[in-house]
Amino acid sequence: MDSNYIRSLCVSVDFYEATFKHFPILRERSDYQKFFWYLCLGAQFDKDYGKLLLCKNVVAALLNKEPRNFVAVNFFEKFRRDVVGKGNFLWHKPYIKRCRMLARLDLGEFNDILDAEVAGHFYGHRPVYLDGSRHTAAKARKARAAEKGIANSRPGFGSEALFIQKYLNSLPRNLFFTNFVSNHQRALRFVIENFRGKERQRELRILRRITCQLQPFYGASSKENTVRIFSSAHIPQLKRAVRKVYTGDWSEADLKCAQLAICARLWNVGSVLEFLYQGHKLWRHFCEEMGIPEDQSERSKRPLKEAVYSLCFGMEPVRIRSLLARNLVRNGVNRRFARHFLDI
């Protein structure tokens, strides 16, 4: 997620004014203000733990700092001292090469105001951007053009990726506007009724992002280590159940096991190709062969998926078994099922 994401967000003027009423120091410190917006409205959550990521490079970019000279933990400590108070903002230590994750954020009475804002209670109440300027159609067009330009400035590798990117980024805006008018409020209600805790926060924040910028734009990874193209905190990042509500009657194609099929074709693994061509469900097959109960199969899918592709990309078998066991436990499944994975 780049800093343009935060700049393109809009909120109700009531929420904007309440923010500075509760935290007046934010008017004096633009760096604190930008980070506060990220804590309240950012949508970059860890896939495994569902917690907001506090990545050094992302925060540095948000504050217009040079990442190599930016000591994130020092900034976090000053922000906690000056803005929210001791004990109200806590973070985890970096896990291996991962970013820090948010452990606790308690904003006191402001929590209710924030929850109401992301739940859409103030939707349409004189929206403003996070710099305080009024949201207008002209400014929205300018923000949309800037985001599209950033996405197109990092082209994917290969003509196929560029072709798909050009197609997706050239779709007519009215397609997304019509869908927003028809389904956005329904999607909000669905999230509020069916999700709790951090999962609800994530989905509501993405829906808020869509409110401000209806159309997703796709670009390559900034790390330039894959030919895939991605959007940032938008319709594709919604959980499948929420996305189905939001997109309504859109047609959806799921390229099941596409990467595994490509590997099997390149390496001439006939048994895998035959299995996939016959339309069998790979993850259900693994669960049945490993003896995982049916009521735990959905929770086992992500750990199994990571194990399969780790095997494809050359991880040592002994490490794959321990990786799978650890990930099964994280998802509430007994680690003993991992023993038979490599025998299938």
C-alpha cells in the first residue's frame, strides 16, 4: 500500500472535526496526523493473524521519510506519548522478516466515533479528504488519474501481464458506479451482521476505501518479483463472501489451482494434470487422505495451499512438514494431520 491510498480517502466532515477535537495535537503535527489516519483507516492487514501491519517502509513513505534512516519504533513511542497515551498503543516485535503488527489501539470515547464512521453511519454527510479539503467530482477525477498513473508506472513483466493490466485499468467507471449504488449499503450490512473483531475492521475499511475511489487499478508488485498484477485494498481484496454481495450479479471466474496446473504442465506430472482435468477438488482430496474432519476442512485449506506451493518451489520436505503442522495449529486444526502430507 502506498501513501496515495491515504491521500485519496475521504471521511464525513463530522468525523474529521471530531478527530481534532479529541486529539488537538494532530493539527500541529502533520506526521502524527498521517499516521493516525493510517491506524484508523489503513487496510493492510496480516494474512495469518488478521492484525494491522506497521511496516517500516510503508510508514516511512507515508511520512515522506527515507526508509534507511527511519527508526519506526522511535516514532511509535513518540506518537504514543504525545497522542494516545501510554498503554493505549502497543505493537508486536518484528516476526522473522515480517513487519511489526498492531497489538492494541485504544482511543477511548473516540472508538465509538470511528466505528460509526467506517460502518457508514455518516455516509454522504459532506465528505472531505484527509487534508480537510471538500470532496468534489473534479478532485475525485484528479485522485483517480493519479492512482491510475501510479499503477501503470510499475508495469508487470511480459506482454501478457501488460495486456491484462491495460484492459483492467481501462474499464469504464460507470460499471463500478452502478454497482456501488446498487450494492454498497447491502455489503456494509452483510459485514456488520456476519463479521466481528479484526475481520470486520478489515472489510469495513476496504469498503470505506471503495466509497472514496470506486474503481480498482492494477499494477505490478513494487518488489518486481512476480508477473502478477495487484490492486490495493479494493474489491479484489474483500473476502469472497463480501465480494459476492458487493458485486451482485457480476460473473466471477475462479482459476482454481492455476499455478499448480502450470507447474504440472511444465514438469510433465501427468497424474496431477489428470486429477485437475477431471475437475476433482484438490484441497478436499488432501483433507480426506489426511483424515482431517470435514468441519475442519475450510480452516485447513490455507495451510495446505502454502505447503503445496512450498513443495513446488523447492522447500526441503522436513521443513514443509513442520511448516504445515505450525500453520494447522494456528488455524485450530491438530498438528498430527501433517504427518501424512508428503505420503499423498
